[in-house]
Amino acid sequence: MARLVIVSNRVAVPEDGSKAVAAGGLAVAVKEAFTAYEGLWFGWSGNVVEDPSTEPTVIDRGRVQYAVVDLSPQDHREYYSGFANRALWPIMHYRLGLGAFSRSDYAGYQRVNRTFARTLARLIEPDDLIWVHDYHLLPLASELRGLGIANPIGYFHHIPWPAADVFNTLPASTDLLRAIADYDLIGLQTDPDVHNLSRNLIDELRAIPLGGGSLMVDGRRTRIRSFPIGIDVAGFKEAAENAGANKTVRETMAGLRTRKLLIGVDRLDYSKGVPERMEAVERFFASNPDQRGNVVYIQITPKSRTEVQEYEELSREVNETVGEINGSLGEPNWTPIQYVTKAYPRPVLAGLYRAARVGLVTPMRDGMNLVAKEYVVAQSDEDPGVLVLSKFAGAARQLPEALLVNPYDRFEVAEAIRTALYMPRSERLERWKPMVERMTREDVDWWARNFLSDLENFRTIEREPPRT
Ligand code: G6P
């Protein structure tokens, strides 16, 4: 079998014997998809050092080799915190008001992509399939092609691809559209994302549609398709079934006594709608005073990108919101919102999902959202809970039996919480069954297999000589 080379900004190097919790959906999903392949995973080490070496650190872990590089403080500031997370992230999530474009950040983003390409090119073998992940690395294929790499190169975008009028507000938008067309295959989470990017390429770069998702852009052929990312269903189910043995889960459940549990699990990110969700829960208690004392909401929110100003402000906002709601509604023997910023490993999360009558997944915008899928899979077939899901999460397209809500409307979310809490078991089962069956069919292996078999087809396509 050909070697698979994965490239992503964040690399989940398994530390022997460690229980480290990987941050974010990408690292978790790619790690799980990779278990079936042999190959190399290349990216940032997570370390920031003065004068980083251009030689990667290579770590062997059985069938998978990890090659990681450090970033300088300037690279980290401009490429990662700056352009990737203060310009691309908000715009891809439709948050124009939060976007902060700076020319020096963009130059840093291009520079790091060029350095990554130079380091990676030395590790590539002629038969390798190259699979690049996420918005940090949009120009990577373009840089690799410039160095003469002719292997099939695929790209998967884990976050939303916005409508052209939103994306094109980014001063570097045309550059980035040109660069992305250097990938052979571009995978997006949903069909609307595919539509947005394809239309943009057609309108801005005069790309010619060739049918079946293929486009000719500047004389090069690329293909755009949706591949909704899945989860490790077998592993998650097993973790949920065995979670009773876990001390944190046992003690949390004992602490609940007869109270019903609402759960939310998200990285602390403005795209996740955490303060808005808390206000919806407050609304729920305001209009259902008989439920005060009977329902507890646990929100688990590990901190993220703390060096970025908007994340720091969000952290303050959430702290204030929790304080205000608990202060005004709480009683000495009842705290409505339990807010924790620690990251928990899978056995704990799976157990808490299973114990929760309602899973609250209400992002303002999300590429997919794997928590929604994990919550569904963690439920017992005896007495499943109810998923309240934002219609602006990619997952809503595969989970239409959830209670779909508009996260901007806290009255609607409050009403859905009430419906979920009162929903009879028969209806809960009826909604849950098709969802868990779909999640089982469309799991993380299905996602990786589909993408890679499509990418394999590009071996047979004749290539143009590299651009100089
Ligand atoms: C999202 C992104 C990933 C990213 C993760 C965590 O899931 O799609 O690319 O790795 O968030 O964010 P961080 O900035 O910590 O890598």
C-alpha cells in the first residue's frame, strides 16, 4: 500500500503512556483515521522557540512516523494567532466584525507555508499520497508544486466555507482562491460549503465546471466534493458503556441525585455560542420556575487560543455570564450552571454524555461539530437522551432528527430544552435510532476511505510541469 502523508498545523503525537487530551476535532479525527494506514504525519510541534531548526524532529511510533517543526515567536504570532486565527477563522465562520487582517500577518502565513513545504518536500517519496488539513495550510500545495512535487495532493477543510460575499472581504481572498486550486482534491464538510467555494472559483477566477465536481482553474483540474467527517463510533460506544467505572463520572452522577442533566462540551471559542447558550438556559429557568432545582447544566469548556484578544474577551464574558446567572438564580443547595475549563479524556466525556438527558450543541456556525455525533453515539438504547442542535452546524445535515434550533434565538433554544426534558421515551427512541445508525455507517473510517480513494484517482491524471 502507498504511504500516506498527512499534514496539519496541529499534530497529535501519541506520547508513550500519556493520557494527553488532543485539542479540537481535527486532531482527534485524523488520529483515528490514521490508525488504518502507514505513513507520516507532518506539522507544528506545538513549541515556540527562538531560531527554530529547519530540520524536523522525527518520532517513530510503529507504523506511523511523526515529523514536527517548531515555530519562532514571530511565526506563531503572524501565521497562527494572526492570519489563521484572527483573519481566516472569523471570516470562515461568518463573523466579519471579528476579522482582523494585517499585511504582516499574511506575509507570515505565506512564509510559514513556504518553510513547511521546503521541509516536507525533502521527506516526500514518489508514490506518497499527500493529505493536507485545514485553513492554516491553504497555500501548501501551491508551494509544494513550485518545488516540483507532482504527487496527488488533497486538502480537507474542517471548518465552514462561507458565501463568496463573505470570503471575498478578506484582502487576500483572490490569492487564496488561486492557491487552493493547486490541490487535486478539495474536501469540504457539506454541500453548501462545496457550492460556496465552487461558485467563488467560477465567478472570481473564471473556473470552468467540468461536471462531477471537477473544475478547470487556470489550466489545472481540481475536484471539490463534500466528505462529512465522522467519529470513531465503536471506540466511543465502548467508552460510554464502560464509563460507570470512571470515578469522575460516578461522582458526578451521585452528585446529581434525581436532577436531570443538560450538557455542553466545546472549546472556548466564539463560534460555539457558549454565552448565548447560557442565556438560553437562563431563559428556560425563567419560564419554567418549577424546574429550578430539578435540572443542572454542566458546561465543559477547555480554554483555547488564549493569546488571541477575542478569545481572552470571550473568556471574561463567559465568566461574567455564569456568575450573573448562578448569582441570580442559584440557591445554597442548587447551582444551575457548573462551568469547568478543564479538558477531560474520552471515558469521562462519554460517561457524562450518557448520563445527560439533553445534549446542548448550539454553535453560531460550525463546520461539522463532532460533539453532536459523540453525544448521539454515547446514548443507551434503553433510555436515550435528546440532542438539541444548531441548524448552523454541519452535523445538522446528518442529524435531522435532533431538535434543530436557531442559536441566535434564545427563546427557541429555551423552548427546545423544555421539549427535550419532557419528551416521552418512545419519541426519544424514534428520533435517536436513525441518527445512531447513520453515525455508525458514516464513521471516521468511512470518511477517510472515501476521501483517499478519490485522491488515489489523481495518480492516473497526467500532470503539467511544475510552475516556476
Ligand atoms: C478546530 C480546527 C482545528 C484546530 C482545532 C483546535 O477544530 O478546525 O484545525 O486544531 O480547532 O484549535 P487550535 O488552534 O488549538 O489548534
